[in-house]
Amino acid sequence: MSAWIGLLIALVVIATAGWVFRFAGQTVTGNKPYFRDMSYGVAFGFALGVALLAWLVWSYYRSWAIPAGQPNPYFFLRIAIHGFILFAIAAFLFRLIGRYVGTGTSRKLFRSMPLTASFGILIVLVYALLAIFAPMLAPYGQEQVFAQANVVPGGDPTLGGNPDFPLGTDQIGRDILSRLIYGARNTVGIAFVTTIIAFLLGGTLGFLAATLGGWVDQVVGRTVDALMAIPALIFALLLITVASAWVQGSGLTVAMIFIMAVIDSTRVFRLARAVGVNIVVMDYIEAAKLRGEGLGYLIFREILPNATAPLLAEFGLRFCFVFLTISSLSFLGVGIQPPLADWGTMVRDMAPFINYAQFAPQIAAAPLLAAGAIALLTVAVNFVVDWMLHKSSGLKE
Amino acid sequence: MHPVLKIVIQRLLLGLLTLLAVSIIIFVAVNSLPGDFAQAILGQSATPEAVAAIRRDLGLDQPAVTRYFQWLGDMLTGNLGISFAQANFASFVGTSAESGSGPVTVAQQIAPRFENTMFLAGVTAVIAVPMSLTLGILAALFRNSVFDRTANIASLSAVSSPEFFLAYILILFLAVLHPILPSLSNIYEGMPFGERLYRTLLPALTLTLVVTAQMMRMTRAAIINLLASPYIEMARLKGISPMRVIVKHALPNALAPIINVIALNLAYLITGVVVVEVVFVYPGIGQLFVDSVKNRDIPVVQACCLIFAGAYILLNLMADVLSILSNPRLRHPK
């Protein structure tokens, strides 16, 4: 109850501060138009922002003031603040480098880029490198089991850590850092492959439907409509149940890839058909048809090159969606199967550790790292896609 | 007939057709399983005679089309079958009849959980819809300000994070570090409303985070789209305050896309509910669904799937119909 009263008092204080701020501004500047026309909402917003900033600074100070070994409720806030500042600096430097290094076009691109987009590109690059060079970067193998289980992340022996395992080990003694790095390869790689299959399938069908029209278009179109009426995650769960009757273990992972690819190809089909239909009526298609070109030529040499831009933007969003769905499936225990290291499964396995956060924040960090790895990538891709869409739509306001 | 009514009826029929198609897909998927219900109950060591007997009892020896219509009829009358977890050999042969109550049917299993899930979705909607509308209007009002950019980045991050990440972050801060709300939503029947609400709040907040972001962004975009129109310019020139311009003049015209997005996001809740219920051990239909998927409990899986798909189609239909109804040009044709 006292928390609510505290909140109420804080709100009243902020509301008063906003009024005082505006009044002070008006008096001090002699009624400059900026302060004279300021609505109370804006003044309140400023006060609220200052209060939030002050709270963050105070929490940050508190997180250092509490001696090590004692319960530290500000530990995660500190990490978040550090992470935010670090990522902002990294994104800024990356953009700065991009502005002076590279070809003319890429430099121009970096010049007009918001910080969020450069952050997104940086993260995607880092993930790609991690996924490609996982075996070289990871200190241990993803299935390697060590004698020491439940080593606390942080590598501080006084808190139950071990410098050999900087992020600790899980319940059966596998190195979490190695599994996180291999997770980049498995989770991202599988999502990537799934998206590509979905695009091949959906794109081909979509262009075929657009070019052929008639009953092909109707049959495929109506089937896709029916398939899309079932939410993706629900449909995937149903099909995985069916598939699990035939295959087990890593076979189920492969089955899941194809199930997700088929489900997602319906969404790709929609877009490919819509784009294709607009292209098919163009004069150059007519000319190609009159030349007597075959269906394959029409689709791959005439339609595809003209449909690349919208398909690429869709690829980013589709990848995010597939990646999130596969992670959710793994989190639910029916996605990527062990022994492959995978972020969703890691979150599920280590989730109970979160309950120790009050006494030993380092322990609780492990599951959040895996979940954060998923979130970071999708946020990054979304930032990039958002910027691309904003750029191509030419929205100014 | 009024043209709007005609369109609405058309959409309703189309929805019904979609539902029928979905039921066929689910039926085909489930029936492509190797073996069948009889074998699943009796296990590997069953004699062919026993399997045949149960097949005959359940009508599994009928052709697929006949079985489909029987199954559809059963579904429509609320007879969702008996879950594998509950069914056993004895209950089918009838030897356990004297032990009293029969096996728990799927319908009995699902009914209370369905209510719980609806409660969760309802609480989420009550928090999320007003909040996202307010935030969206504020973002449109203070567009390109610090507030707008912060809200944009925060909502984009929330929209693209997996549900379980948001859920664990909320658990970490609101349940573990600052024990304000319970991290486990153990809800039982006959719980007082306040207590129930209190335990539902954390999963509801997680879902709110997921859907609010999308709705807020769309509200903002829909309003900003209109701000360049001449009649908004006129309202501004009259000297109306910016807030009033947006709420009185822009919002009514932006309502159709906003309603559409709200309904679509409520449909999205259906998928989100599955993961969130598992995280918070909330006794809803999503958790039952995931458990049944793991146990390969086919009758429950297909019933849940049908319910989810039905709700999804219904909400999409609602979005469609509402956006037609909120369009004055369609309501008052010349």
C-alpha cells in the first residue's frame, strides 16, 4: 500500500515541478514565446523526464554504494545502463567509421543513417560473425559436459564463479558462454535456412500464380487463405505433434524446419503474388511473351529482378518472425532438440535461476543472457527494417 | 438490402467457410498420424481383435469423409472427445463402470481453462487498449520530440522481443527484486475477484507490453497520416489547440484503421497467450495445449487448435466488419 502512496506523492511532486518549471521559465525569460506558449502537458513531460533521469542516476549510484556480497536490487539496472551506453557508443563509432570507410554509396548511406539503424547493422554483423566462426570463438564444445555444474556467471571465485567459465555452467555442467556462441549458429542458422526455404517455396508459387492466373491462382490462393486462418504458432504446434509420431530427436528439428517453412511460405506467397500481379501486366512482360520466352525465363529473368526490393524488406521481417517463433517453440520444448545448443531451450532450462536474483544476481543473469540474445537480434533487425521502410516510403513527418 | 448489410453478411459467410476449411485441415493433419485412437489406447501389445472392436465402437472403420462429418457434428455439439491422458482401456471396455464417474472429457477439461484464458485476455485488453490509444495520441501530438523518439524505440523493442524475455524481465523486476506481484499465477475456481486479478496482473502486463507497442505505433501512424489533410489545416488556422485538433478532428477519421489494428492485436493475443501462460504457469488453455502437444494427446490438441483458430478467425472477422461499419462512406451511400 505504501508503494502506491509513494507513487501518488511522486506524481504530485512532478506535476507541481512541471508547473513551477513553466512559471519560472516565463518569469526569467520575460515571457519568451517558447515558454509563453508551452502547454502544461509539455512542462509535465519535461518534469517527468527529469524525474526519471534522476531516478536512474540515483539507482546507478546505489548499485555501487551497496557492498559486494549483499543483496543488490540495482544490479540488473546497472548492467542495463552499461549495456545501453556501450551499445550507443559502439553504434556511434560504427557509423563514424562507415562514413569515412567504404565505397561512395555506402558512405552516403551511413551519413543519413539514424543511430538505431547503425546499431542494428552492427549487431547483425556481429551475430553473423559469431554464427560463422562459432567453433573457433567458443572456448569449449556445445555438448561438452564438465565436472563443475552450476558455476555462477562472472568468474569471481568468492561468489562461486570460476575464471575458466566466464559465464558459468548450467545444471549439468556445460559452459554457458560456449553454448551461447553455438546458439548463434544453431538458432540463427536454422531460422535463416527456414526463411530461405519459405521464400523459395512461397516466392515460386506466388510468381507462378501471378503469371499463370486462372485456376492455378485460385487453387493455390484459396489453400493459402485457409492455411493462414490458423495462427502460425498454433498450427506449428499441431503439425509438430503429428510429426513427432514419426521422428524423434534431431529428426524433429528437421521436421520443424520444414513445418515452419511451409507455414511461413503462405505469407511470402501473398506478397510475391501481389508484387507479381503488378509486374505481369507490364509491357516488357508482354514483349517477352511475344518473343516466345518460357515460363522459367519470365519468372526468373523478368519478374524476379523487378520484385527484389519488396521481397528483401519482407525477408528481414519474415526472418524476425521465424526466428521468434522457433525460439518460442524451443522455449516450449518442441523446437530445436538437444544436444544442439539453442537460446530458447537455454532460457527454459535455466529459467528457475531468476528466483535467486535478490540474493545472488549473477546466478539470475544466465537465463536472461540467452533471452536477451534473442531479443537483441530481433530488435536490431527491426531497427534496420524500420529505417529501410522509412527511407523507401519517403515519409517526412 | 442496405449495401453495408450485404457486405457484412458476405464477410460472415466467408468467415464460416474459412472455419470449415480450417476444420478440414486440422482433421486431415490429425488423421495422417500412423495408427489411430484404438491403437493409442491399447498400446503396442494389443490383439487385432481388441483393436478392431474399439474401432467399430468409435466408428474408426468408417471412410474418412463420413468420419469427418461425424467429427464436425461432435465438435459443433460440444462433444470434444476424451483425452488420451484420461482414457484407458478399462474405461472403453466398460469394466470400470462401477467405479463411478467416467473419464473426464476434453470439453470438461477445457471449459474452466477457456474461462481463465478469456479472463487473462480481457484484463490485458482493458489495460492495453486505453493505454495504447493515449500513448499513440500523445506520440502524434508531440511527434518528432524526445518523447516520440523514446516511445518509438521502446515500442519497437517491445514488439520485437520474444514474449518470454519480456515476461522474465517483468518477473525479475516486479516479482523477485521488488516483490510487488506474484510470479506464479495459481488460480483456482471460486477465487475472489480481487485476488484473481492480482495474480493475473503480471501475465496480463506482459501481454500488454507486447500488444500495446503495435497498437500505439499504428494509432500514431493513422493520426499523422491525416494531419496533412486540408480540413486539419483549416482547424489549425481557426486557432484550435493541437490536442483538440487531434482528438476532435483527426481521431474520428483515423478510427477505422485503429479499430482494425486493435482487433488484429487481440487476435495476436491468442498466440501470445500460449507462451505467457507457460511462463507464469497460468492454468489457461494455452498451457493445456502445450502440455498436450508434448504428451501427443491428440484429442486435446485438435480441440485446442480448433478453439484457437476459431477465436482467431472470429476476431479477424470482427476487425473486418467493424472497419466497414466505421467507414461513413459505406454507411451512407449516395
